Amino acid sequence: MSAYAPLDVPASGKLPFTDYSRWRLRISDEGDHTWHYLPTDEQCAAWPQTDCDKYWLGLPLDLPSLPKPTNALEAARNGYRYFQHLQTEDGHWPGEYGGPMFLIPGLVIGSYVTGMPFKLEERLEMIRYLFNHTNEDGGWGMTPSRAGPCSAERCREAHGWENMLARGIYGEPLDVLLRLACTSTSPFEDRGQAYEDAETRRQNAPSTRESYSSDRAVVRPDRWRPRLFQCDQLIDYDRTLDATQSMWGVERSMCKSTTVAIWSRLVTHVEGPSTVFGTALNYCAMRILGVKPDHPVAVKARACLHKFGGALGAPSWGKFWLSILNVYEWEGNHMIPAELWLLPDWVPVHPHRWWIHTRNVYIPMGYLYGVRFQMQETELVLALREELYTQNYHSIDWPAQRSYVHEVDLYTPHSTLLEGVYAILDTYEQCAFPPLRRAAVRRSYELVVLEDENTDCQDLGPVNKMMNQIVRMHAEGRESEAYRKHYERRHDFMWLGKEGMMMCGTNGSQLWDIAFMGQALIETGLGEEEEFRDSVVRILKWLDHCQIRENPKHFKSAYRHQTKGAWPFSTKTQGYTVSDCTGEALKAVLYIQEHVKDAPKLISEERLCDAVDVLLSLQNPDGGFASYELIRAPQILEYLNPAEVFGNIMTEFNYPECTTSVITALSIFRKYNPKYRTNDIQRTITKAVDFLHKAQRPEGPWFGSWGICFTYATQFALESLSLVGETYENSAYARKACDFLIGKQRADGGWGESYKCCEVLKWVEHEQTQVVQTCWAAMALMYAQYPHPEPIERAVQLVMSRQRPDGSWPQEAIEGVFNKNVAISYPNFKFEFTIWMLGRAHRYLEDLKGRKAKA
């Protein structure tokens, strides 16, 4: 296929493979995001890049430094002045929603087998993204490796910081290094030359240095990058050096008014260690996109995969995608029973009772397994059959691989019950009744069509979207309208960032981000300032436009929950009800319409009541709230979880975050609308609070399933409890949570927890303090009316110290998670929650001082 012809690409993805000045982000009327490359100067001149474009591409915005803040509110104001530059004309904030490394393979394999091409520039930047997220061993995991400079503690632990100061770096004394690094004009442009110069010195150094340099990773040139400091700030990714500190032993006065480029070693924070799933699928994607087998990245990735024994140990989703590509035989898969859709709806294991993402993935899976869809044999397919395995492809005992999953991929092992069910299903598969199979395949196809028509082929998420695309192509051909629509909708998930082009976890997080920012502006008081009034009104207009005003086209027949009155996670087109998104959006609307002077009442009382109706409809019998719909199946169904890499995917679960968002929204709604469904709202809140009390962990926090992790959920929990009158003073629940958070505050005033918390279900410290988690913890304390100012003041100082002169904050560790072990990015959180916390803290601390003065 000429559209996927081999390419000659650089050995490293550190520099863009395309001209980033030619990329533009197009925003549709519905808030969809698509990136476009403009090949001519005339096109570029006619469509200039916006600040939003430049920001996400990593290009300089050249914004002026803002007045240095003297308090938290001024810092919040500076933060929003910067964040305003990223707001679109229609009022929302675009952003990356990436992280899971199993998404690009679905995009690439699904496009390849359906004959859908990519533009050359898209191929190049997807390759670059894959290059930039390889792990040290050459493979890929579930989530991307994250890089950032060493903290002092990390360097001290890993390399012997004092030893580095004494001996220098690359075996070079620090004074020589700084003479290399300091320049009054610009940082190093040629890192290779800088490395060669330093390496030459190292090789000529006395033998006493050689023993140090030879056994340390710090001499690797590909792990070093320029790190810029303006010496009147000295702000780094990990930490801020104040005026009393020195920089690597060199006093500030030595480099006054000088820009310093320090070649700092990048430590790969492997938030997803290499797996067979990630490595096998991303290797295939890379090869399909045009990377040659002898490319250094391909060679290293192949070696990593072979270390695992090849692709045979891939989990079931990996086996499925490899079978679609025709580089793994269908006989190596357990049966995927489309026949289950022929059962009566009342059967407890009927698929419509499964968690919404799982059932929407297994619908097209059942179809494609049922028809044994495979890519035709091509030169590339035949090559991959040789490259993916450590033995001859045709000698593999495929049935023996069905339950084999390499231990590195095994998060949820098969239960005995599941293995028994598979034994029955695999036996049935040998003598499947053809009319029944045809009926099951036909029913699966019908459900795929319903999903596509409900969402305009955008679908619930990228996994089922790409599988649905294959189904529609197989059933209707490449000339069909469905094929054309799926071709267009692919781009809604393709996001370009400074590291390349990725596949996002949905078509964005538009509603989620704007709802938080709208609330933050009101709670901080910034939304009432004239400077920001237009921005706030645009937020309200977008919230107005994004509310879903009708139920899906195929409502009952597609097993959907009501959507009239709800807000989605991203856009109205995607159109799925989400409980906490509806709650947070309702709260934002009420705040803006009730608190901003002369704000238009765009969302009527009737529509606000529609939103309340949706929230009330989502409460489960135990008082909790799940994500998309009511819990439909017993949790025992988790014993049948066939996806070894995910946890808790078979049924809906109640979540503290979703429950607290509903409590908060209903509590605020009834302040302004006390007569609407008064008894129903009170009953719902009472049951929800009871659920929340029971969900609190013995040590004090709440477990977060959508953000990392305890700081995230505890913030929401204490906010909701405060609105029903429970605070640190009068509630044992609030007091216990606050005491837990105080116990986790670090010496620098911040908090930091690893995504590993979500896997092991207990607190795991992150290597570095995290600004976003610090904000969550500090806001939790304020919501609970924590009476002691010192912990909050220290948190404020930490967050202010990380703020740049233009008002922004640097990106730190990944913020979100789902299914226990899949991390996902919310990069706008570093603006929304920093601004929110700082503004609230200013008011809160002033109020505390006032109360103490009166006492």
C-alpha cells in the first residue's frame, strides 16, 4: 500500500519531523478538535497560528512577564491571565487527553486494514510520538514513559549528589561545565557537539574519574537535555530555587542576568513499564507507519519483545488486534461470543448489563471474531510474522496460547470460573451452529450501527470507534457513507503535542475542563472582575451549547441511559451522560448565572431541572453514583473479566468522586430552586452522604478512580460534606480525612502521590511533590474548614514558587487514571486547580486571620 510506504526517519524523535509552524488546530461548532498541516506559505499567512496552537505545539508564546505576585490572589490572577490565551473564541479550552499507549495501535491497525490513509505529516508525527515514549529497554507499556530532570533527592539517591558536586558531571569539574553552559544569548543549539566536547575531556581525564564515569548512566548523551534558567528566577521543572539557594554549588551572584543552559540528565519516570501488550502493538503500529525493521528504535523494540518471548504472551486485547492484522491466528483466541446478544435482556449476564465501555468494545469484537476478519497478506504482514516471534510462525501451537499471558501484562488473572466458561465456549466454537452464528453477527452489526448513528460515528471512545470502523467497512464497503464518516471522525481523536501525534482517550475533555474553570473563577472572585467578564460569559455560552437537550436517537434499543438535560465528558456530539460531568457543569452554570453581575440567564430553570432529573435518575440503591448509568449487573460478574490488563471493567461501580459531585450540585441547586422536587433531592443527598461515609477508608481518605488518587477524591468528598454542614469542627469523617492529609504533607509544603496508589489501593509517594495534588489537598482542607493556617500557607508558597513569570505552571506528572492501572493526562488541571486553590486560599486565610483577631 503506497499510503504506508517505508520512510526514512531520524534516529531520535526529540526534534519535530515536520515544520511545527505549519500546524493549525481547527475547532468545529460542536467543539471538536482536528489538527491540520498547511503545506504552503500562502495558507499559513491566511490562517495564522493562535496562542492556543503554539502552546500545545510547544512553541513560544512570547508573552510578557507579569507583575510579581505578592499574595495568592495575585498569583491566581496571573495564572488566569495566562490561561485566557488558551481559551478558544467559543469559550472552552482544548487540550490533550492522552496517555494510554494501547490507543495508537488501534488507530493505525484499524486504518491500515480498512485502507484508510494518513497524511505524510500525520504518519511522521505519530512515529515521533512512539519514539519519544519508548522505555529504556526499547519497549512500551500501558502508559507512556514520562521524562523530567532529577530532583536533588533523586540525584543524591541514584548518583551520589555530593560525589557529583565533588567530581563534576561527565567527569568534568563544575566550573568547566558552567563555562560551557553559561551564555548571554542562547542555550546550546548543538547538544551533540556539547556532548562530544565534554566526552573528549572525560576520556582525557585522570583515571580517578574513569571509575566514576564508566558505571554511571549520567554519561549517556541521549539522556541529557538543555534546561533553561533565567537567573533572576531559577525556576526548574521539578523545583524552584529561592534567592538564598545556589545552583549546583554556584551562587546566584556568579551568573546574574545570564541565561544558563544546564545539560541535565533526564530520568525516565516509567509510569508504564514495558509490556508485551504495549511493545507488540506499538511495534506493529510503528512498522505500519513506515519505520523500517533495521531502524535503531525498531531493533531495540524487537529485542525487548523477544526478551518477553515474542508476541505470544500478549493479553486478550493484544491477541485480538494482532489477529485483525493477520499476524496472529484466530485459533489463538478464546471465543468471543456474539451469541450472548441473542439472550433475553433479563438474563443476569446479558451484555447490556456490562459496563458501558466494555460492552461497546465487545460488540464489534464479537462481530469481527464471528466473521474471522483478517487483513489480507501483504509484504508487511509476512514480515511482521517473522519479526514478532522467536520461533517460526507456522510452528506455533495457537490453541495453547489462548490463556497464556506474560506475567508482566497480568494485572487481573483469569479466575477459575472464567477458565471454566472458556472451556465451554471453546468447545462450542468447534461445532457452532451456523444460523445462530449468523444471527449473532447480524445482531452485533445492528448494535454497531446504532452506536454510530447515536454519536455521528464518534462513538463512546477510540477503541470501539476503530473497531466499529472495521465492522462498517467489512459490512458496507469502502464506498459507503459510514466509511466516509469514520474516516473523518478519526481525526477527532488525533492530537498533536510537542512530543508528536497521539491518539486521545476520548475526543477530548472539553466539558470537564470548562466546568472546573467556571467554578474556580466564581469561588476565587476572579469571575466578578471586569477584566475577565467576557471570558466568563463565553464559558457560560459554551456550557449552554454543550448541554444535551434530548435523548439519543436510538435510546432504548441501544440500551442507553437518558441524556436529556445531561452534560457529557467532552462534546454534545459524543453525547453520553456522565454523572459527575453533569454535576460539575450544573454547579458551574448556577455559579455564573447567580454570581456574575448582569450575566445572561442562558440556561432556563426548566433545563436546570432537566439536569437535576438526570442526576436523581442515576442513584443506585446503596446511595452511591456510578459513571454513565445505573449499575445493571452484580459485581460477581468481575470474575468473568477477560481483559487481563484492566481491573473492574465488567460492571459499573459506585465512585466517591461521582457521588460527591452529585451531592455538591444538588446542594447548590436547592439553594436557588428550593421548591423543585424538594423531598427527592433531600432523600438523594441523605443516601449519598451515607454512602460517602461508608466509602471512607479506615485511615481517613477516599479512594479516587478517575484521578490520582487519594488527594483527588478526598477534595471532592470534603467539599460535598461541607455543603451538608459537616466540617472539621463537627464531623469525625472530615476530621479524620484532614488528619490523614496533614500526615502526608511534605517538608516543602506540598503533596505527591504516585499513580501506583491506584494499583495497590494504598498511598504511594511520588518521587516529586506535585502541584496539582498539592492544590487538591489544600482545597480539601479549606472545604473542611481546617482551623490551622500553616499547612495551607505552606501549600500556597509551594504552588506560587512553581509559577513562571508569565503566570503559567510547567507540566508535571500525569494526573488521571482509569480501570485501576491506566494513567491518562489532564494537562489543563495545572491551571484550573492552581488558580482555584490560590484564589480560595487568599480568601480563606484572610478569613482565618479575621476570626483569630476577633477571638
